[in-house]
Amino acid sequence: MNRMVVAGMLAACCSVSTVAAAAQLTFVSWGGTYQSAQEKTALKPYGEKAGVRVKSDTYNGGLAQLRTQVQTRNVAWDVVDMQLGDIVRACDEGLLERIEPNDLAPAADGTPAKNDFIPGSVSECMAGNIAWSTLIAYSKDKFKSREPSKIADFFNLKDFPGKRGLRRSPESALEWALLADGVAPKDVYRVLATREGVNRAFRKLDTIKSSIVWWETGAQPAQLLADGEVTMSAAYNGRIYAAMINDNKPFGFIWDGQAKNVEGYAIVKGTKNLKEARDFIRYATQADVLAKLAPLTANGPIRKSSLRLIDAKLAPYLPTHPDNEKGAIDVDAVFWADHADDLNQKFAVWLSK
């Protein structure tokens, strides 16, 4: 009997030890429908396939929480969905683990990952997953005879009358002003880095300043358009797509000049689950997994081969569709990291005049 008791106790101990040592992963993203879609298409399937216990957490961006975890060596996060600008800064500060392009899955036809991801979406600390854009949306009801199609039309109050919605921020607004004033997309940040370029952008914004309705949250543009308070507005592509599909709103997109933002997965420096983190990123950035995410979010998959797997009816609404990338601006995260303070100050002064 004693031997049986001892054997039972040993078995129980071994069981507890096995549970405690079970592989796990903590994934952090932005919450809402976007994170729910990530959990459905990537996190849950990966956990089931790999036998890894996964859990989710949310954050609001920035580096404060990440920095605290790494500096105190109390790392609770493993993989974080981050915007490119934050990844650049975090990588420079040594807050992230390195990511090797060769560790990412090739395309189905064997194309190496580094050649299948769109330019700028894979770096030493990031594996891209989506591109989203800030663009100009408009109400088709207000332009039945002729719909706007160019970023210059946003600044043309004569031919396309009505109020304009803009986010209360210099980002995108200054780039669009220069585009509308004749600067080529490839030259926008070079021009905006000069004093004359900044002045030129603000002079162009002056031409519509009295017609601008300012907004601050992503839900506002669709509401402003629906209520007729503006005829065109800067907006996040996913928000407008949702209003069109879910609420049948008569909105249209101006893809010309879209400010395309890259987002991706990063691994927190000092994670105790480095292998699982790398394995998850390899799984979650496969072309077919990214293709499943697209219809749930209207964000563009970051891999070229993903587009071939997406419903043809959805593809024209994605920022990474080849037709939509013509005339697009790839948001320069390094530029804004270097110039944000100065341009935010100038923008505040301009607003107060």
C-alpha cells in the first residue's frame, strides 16, 4: 500500500511539473475586431497545431510598457503587434529580439519570404503582417455627376464643393498638401524636410482651412460623411470599408495619395518563450494565414502571394492591391520620428491663427 501511495504521489508531481512546463505564448495587439480576427485566423490555430497555450493582451501602442518590462527584466509579453515607427524606435533601444528573414516561411511557389513581402515590411526586428492606410473617402451622394479621384480634388473646393474632414494632426495632411501642390510621391519627404517645403504645405492647407472639420477618433469620419457634415474626409480605410459593407453607406475611396502604413510582429527582448515566439511569427505571416485576415479587417496583406488567395471582390478595397498603390505614399516612420515634435508645434501654431 505504501509503495502505491508513493507511486501515486510521484505521478501527481510529474503531472504538475508537465503542466507548469507546458509551452506558452502571450500575444499583444490593439483589441477590438482587429485582434479578434488575429485570434481567429492565427493565434488559436497556431496554439492548437503547435500544442502551445496561448493568451492575448491589449495595449494602446507606444513603448512605455515594453520598455519597463525589458528594463526590469520582468518580461510578460512575447509577441507584440506594433506600428513601424514604434518598432524602429524599440529596435534602436534594444527592446526587441532580432528576426531573420530566412526564418519566415517561403511562398507556396518557393519564393523566399524576403522577396514575397512588400518592400520595407521586413526588418531586423519586424515581420510585417498588414498595411493599412489613411486616405480620402467621399460621399457618392454629393458627387453624382462627377466623383473625385485625385488627392488634388480634396483641395479643389470649386469643382468639388463642401466641407472637408481632417484628423487634427500634421501627419498625412502635410504630405497630401504637397502632393496636391505638384510634388511627386517619391519626393514628398525630401521636400517636407526643408523649411520651404513645410511652408509650402501649410500654404496649400490655407486654401481649404476655412472648410475643414477636424476629427480625432477613427469612428468620426464615417459619421461626418453619413450626416452630411462633410463631403470628403480623411479616414482609415478599414473604417470606411466597414461602413460600406455593414451599413451600406454610399461612400467611395480616393486611393491616389493614400498614406500607407506598415504594421508587423515583433518579439520582446528577454522573452522566456523565444522559440514559441519565432514559431508563431513564422506561422502567422504565411501567405494563406494573412489572406484569411484580410476579409475580416480590410487591411492589406503584406505578402504579394496573399493577394492571389483573396476574393476578387475584396481585393480592390485593400491598400496593397497593385492598382491602389499607384500614387501612394509609404509613410516614412523615421522621418516622423525625427520631425514629429517640430511639425506638431508648427501645426499647433497654424491652427491657432
